[in-house]
Amino acid sequence: MLEGEAFTTGKYQLVFHVADYYRKRDIDLGEVPFLDDVVIRFGLGEEGAHYHVPLLVSPYSFSTYRGS
């Protein structure tokens, strides 16, 4: 996502459109889904380091961590 000079230290955010993802797979989420968009806000502190931001998600829960 960020490469070269665009990769700088700072605060960033990723938005995962969870409800859209499940609806495209014909998962019934009801009229109002429990999770719609999942927003992950995080900071990058080391220029040149490798960052991996995994999202583990179901229609009713999510978790994330700094991956390796």
C-alpha cells in the first residue's frame, strides 16, 4: 500500500467494508448488520520496517494485531 517515499512514520487508517464483503457472498446479515465498516487506526514508527495488519473477521466480531 505504501512504498518508497510514500512510506513515512505517522498515523494511518484502513477501512474494511465487512458488510459488503459478506453480502456479496449471500450471507444474511439482517436489515442492519452488526458490523458494517471496520476501521483500524494504527501508527507506523519505523521507516523501512515491514508492517502487516491482518484482520480476522466474522459477521459478529473482529480482531487485529501487528503481524510479522
